Amino acid sequence: MSIGDIVYIIVAILFSIMTFAIIRGNFQRKFDSDGNRLDLKDKEED
């Protein structure tokens, strides 16, 4: 394997990890600590 192949594999792995972290963070922000969807809650509830 050449240096270019190794760098390409490392970049692909880092891209996958970053994409997974972004998607997981966006998904977790949609729920509160009890597992309820924040966008489906009534505005009056606290």
C-alpha cells in the first residue's frame, strides 16, 4: 500500500466517525431526559 492509500483510508474513517457524531447529536437534541420528543410537547408544560 502506498502512502496515498493509507491517507485515503484514514480520511474515510474520520469522515464516517464525524458524520455519525453529528447525526447522533442532532437526534439526541430532539429528546429530553425522559425520552419524550421536545417538538411534540405542549408549550405550557415545564
